[in-house]
Amino acid sequence: MPFDLYMVIGVIILALAIPSAMSAWIDKRAPRISALLILGGGGLIIYAVRAKPGGYRWAEVPEAFVTVVGHYFF
């Protein structure tokens, strides 16, 4: 279960990095915050994939979201 949580948090952080990077690129600024978000989110995803026995397949990522939402919110 904690590997699913790490995967979900990493994907959400990476999703938040995209608008930040686009905003920095449009304003012609250095994307410092988005770079940190990409490193943090990517690190969480890599940790979850390597630490979970058997790793993750693409089809298991939505299942991880459902599991985490169901466990922590309901």
C-alpha cells in the first residue's frame, strides 16, 4: 500500500510541474520550481517502481489511484 501512495503522489507532483514549466517558459524565466517538482515526483515514482515487488505495469497505475483514494478518503 505505501508504494501505491508514493506512486500516486509522484504522478500528482509531476502533473503540477507541467503548468509551472509552461508558465516559466512563456515568461522566459528559469523553471526552478518545476525542475524541483519534476525531480521530486520522478524520484517518488522511481522509488515506488523499484521498491514494489514485481514493479508496476501501466495498467496498474489507475488501480493504484483507486486504491489510494478508497483507502484514505472513504
